[in-house]
Amino acid sequence: MKKIFAVALGILTAIGGFVDIGDLVTNAVVGSRFGMSLTWVVLLGIVGICVYADMSGRVAAVSGRATFEIIRERLGPRAGLANLTASFLINLLTLTAEIGGIALALQLAAGVGPGMWIPVALFGVWIVVWRTKFSIMENVTGLVGLCLIVFAVALFLLHPDWGTLGTQASQPWTQITGNPLSYWYFAVALFGAAMTPYEVFFFSSGGVEEGWTKKDLGTERANVFIGFPLGGMLSLAIAACAAVVLLPKAIEVTSLSQIVLPVAQAGGKLALAFVIVGILAATFGAALETTLSSGYTLAQFFGWSWGKFRKPAQAARFHLSMIICLLIGGGILATGVDPVAVTEVSVVFSAVALPLTYFPILVVANDPEYMGDEVNGRIRNGLAVFFLAVIMVAALAAIPLMIITGMGS
Amino acid sequence: MLLSELLDLPVRGRDGEDLGRVVDVRFRRGARRGEYEGELELIALIVSPHSRMSMYGYERGRVNRPAVIATWIAWIHRHSRVIPWECVQRVDEDAIALGVAVPVIPLNIRRSISDSD
Amino acid sequence: MKRATRPQHPLEWYRDPDGRGFDARLELLDRQMLDPDDVPISTVDDVELAGVEIGSAVDHDQPPTVVALLVGAAVLPRIFGGHMPRSRWDRIEWRHVLRADSVIHINTAADDMDATWLERWIRDRVIAPIPGGRHAPE
């Protein structure tokens, strides 16, 4: 019974924790401009992240090593450092976006800000990283994040024309108006938002934090293959709400208020309260994850002592680097830059960094020295290689598309 | 001397010909000393004529999946060979010079060793 | 002093030396080092060899051996080039190595080694003064 409870908790946490500010903003923007015609990208991204999260989780459970520890062993320091630098900078950018997201959510709730909320957000994230147990942190933010289900509820309350939505999804070409390159730019951005690198780092390091062993593989698989897709459905719900309410009126998404507009319209103040709480939990959780990821990547690359399971005094460089990252993120936001803009840039660069993360994971998951006989089977390898190819295409196309389309305008 | 100073050095044969670059250094683990690891003795250099890249474990026969990547890395490191340390005459800052005609020992254990140079 | 000679063993031995082959870049360099309590010490940033020197002929009376693992700033020349002076090497001698498998197990506690001074410095100067730094998370 206890096992079922643990598995269920893991799944629910995975669902509630799947969406972050990148998914929120990108799906809403896409829904408001292209309707559901980019649904296939979301689905592709969900399958992709499932394949790779499962691999990195399995590596952590079987070998007891987290991803970045192995990246340096496999690539050597020069390529490994290039990998670290790129991953770390993009992680930092994502962290900044998430802190900004917390501030935006608080602004929605309180009506003032967001600038004044930034120090609050920074302190809040830091104190949780400093003092709270890993599992409590994950479970609380994940479960409260389930409030985002209100997007799905709102969708039903809006009585949309399901036929239209279905047509948009299955015949994407009907929705492309204007520059077709913009469509592909957003496809790449959406893909980057769904497959953000930090999720993989975090998932595998979290596996080591929670002391996963081979016995936990079943739980790990349930989290990934049930939790992530359901979480992905939430992304689609966000896009659908935007497609139903914002698209017909050509409302552009520039802030959180447009993103939650469909929910407020469908369910009034109560629904709005739920969605704000949900966004707060999701961005706070994501901020925790990206902060920890920046610590994990640095510490694992250089071989420092790391982990929330250790007292801060026993992982000094790990905690110091996270404090510095938070200060840098706060510093960037203090310049007054728009957090939504930061988010949009971070998802595109996430797409660029994907191959750096995923290639080493694929190599390690096939190495019997780390995996024993839990190496990838043929099907998993086939899928993984396919996605590696997709990832490479997206990574190469991202920056040119961003420049040519001027970030999708 | 540091291992990193040996890695990536070009290897020149007895007649000055370019045999490739050092991509790894092979040791033999000596007998364990009680609880401790034994000595590591340098026995050979792994030399690749075409690439300096790490092989990620693929070429040692340990990892061979996914097939696509394994094949690509095998192609990059084709003709990689093992050069016994005894054949090395001197180590300079910019190259390693061999002192004798060295037999071709392919790294890939599935390939047979021929006697010619 | 013994000069270069034809190889001494049947050639197959160089591919598989009594099952005791160990390729340093693949299996030693950049590996994680753990102390007896499984606390990470550092990665292996370089390896110090004795019995071979740059610029001189190789003496084949004795094979070169591994004498120490280098940590810390030793990683920088590997990325950016150049040489670090011997006096700055942070060394962990090979005689401290208990086992070298997927990680390198060292017999000395992380705190007791000179080479890990930076972690201790940050701990004592930066982290411990912050409230809660010495407590386990709850």
C-alpha cells in the first residue's frame, strides 16, 4: 500500500512539476497565434523528454552517478567544459526567467510589482534550497502545482468548438498565416520549452539525492511515462485556452495577465485564484530546480561534494555557487528587463543546448561499465537516435530562425 | 611528466613518418598491495592517425550501441593502433620518436596482427 | 641505460596484458575520487608519471609508473594549454588509492588532505557563518 502511495505521489509531483514559466509563456503565445497547429511539436517534445529522462534516471538508479559526473568522464575536460559552459549559461538564463515568473505571479496576486517581488523570490528560493529536505521540497511544489489543472477545467467551461481545435491540430498548415518561418521558429521554441536541459540534470541528480537503486526503476518509469505525458497535457490545455479566447480576438501575449485571461473568463475569481497559486508553485518549483541544477552541473563537473542530502557545511562550494547564481539572476532582473522576454529567449537557447546534454546521456546509457545489463535496448536506442537527430536539427535551426524572424514577429 | 603532456603528441616512426597522435596511454595494473591498488606500469601508447577525439569507450569493444554512433566513431578512428612503449626512443615537447621498426598492432581486437611495419 | 628495443612480449599481450590492461585517459583521467565515506574529493585533473621526461631519451630499464593524481588548478592547462609549475601541483599520491573502478577510492578523508584546501576555506569563511549552514536540512 505504501508503495502505491509513493508511486502515486511521484506521478502527481511529476505532473504538477512539469510546467514551468517557459511552457506557460510559449504555449500561450503559440495558442494565441497559431491555435493548436503546433500540437505535434508538444507531443514530439513530450516523447523526447520521456525517452531521455528515463535514460538519465536509469543511469542514476543503476550506477548511482548523476549525469554531469559522467559527461566529463566521457567527453574529457575540453569538450566537457564547453558542454558545461553552454549548459550552465542557459541554465542561468532559465533560472532568471523562473525567478521573474515568481515575481510576475506575485504581481498578479498583489497588483503591484514585479520589481519589488524579486528580492522576495530570491530569498524564498534560497532559504528552501538551504534548509528544506529534498523530498519535501519536491512534493510540496509538485502537488500545489497541480492547481494548474484549472486550465483544463477552464477549457471545458469555455465550451470550445472541439472540431476547430481538432482541425488545427491535425492539419497544421491551415493555420499558418504570415511568414511560415515564424511558424518554425515557434516550433523550435516550443520544442526547447518541452525538453529543457535542466529537467534532465535535475531528474538524474534528484535520483542520486533520493538514493534510487535498481529497485526504484519501476517508480522512476511510472513518474516518467505516466507523469510527464499528463503534465504535457497541461501544456496543451494552456495552448488550447489561448487558442479559444485569445486567437479569435488576436490578443497578443505579452504578460501573465493575457495567459490567465481565459481562466478568469471561464471560472471567475475562484479560478483565477487557483491559477495564480498554480503558477506560483510551478515557477517556484522550477526556480528551485534550476538553481539546484546550476549547483549540480558545476559541482559534478569539478568533482566537488554536492547534494541537498549533505549539510551545507559539507558541500560548501556547491552552496556558494548556487548563491552566486541566484544573485546573478536577480541582478539581471533588477535591470528592469521584462521577465517574459527573458523567458522567450531562454527557451530558444535551451533548444540550442539540447544536443550537448543528450548525446553524452545516450552514450552512458549504453555503457555496460555503468549500467551492467540495464543498457538501452534496441527500441530505446532507436528512439533515442531518432530524437538526437531531431534535436540536432532544432539546435542548428534555432538561432538562424530567431534572427531571420526577429524572434517570431 | 604529466599524462596530459603525453596525450595528443604526434608519434614519428623510425624514418620520421607520421604515425598519428597519442589518444590514450595503456598501463598494466600490478599486483594489489594488500588493500591498495598495485602499481601502474606504462606498457603502450594508443595512437590514432586520423583523429584526436576521445573515443568514448566505443573502440575498446566495451560499448557498441547505438550502432550508428559506434560505426561513426569506428570510422573516425580507423587504423588506430597500439605501439609498445619499448619502441619509443625519446619524448620531446612536440613529438614522440620511435627507435625501431614497430609492428602494426591494430587497436581493434577483432583485427589480426601482421608482422610487417 | 637500456635503449629502444624490439617489443619483448608476444604482440597480443599489448592488447590484453594478462587481463590487467588499464587505459589512463579512458579509466583514470577525469574520474571522480571519493574518500572512505564516499564524500567526493575532486575529479582526477591530471596524472603524474615518473620514469619519463620530456626532452630526454627513454630509459627502458624500468617502465614509467603513475606516482600521483593531480587535482585543482591542474585542469586549466588541459583546457587552455600551457604548463603549471611543479610547486603549484595539488597532489594525491598513488599509494593512497584503494581501488580504481568506476570511481577512484582514496584512503584519506577529504578533510584531511592538503589538496582539498579550497573546499575547507569556503566552508569556514563563507558557508559556516550563514545561519543554518552546519545543520542538516529538514
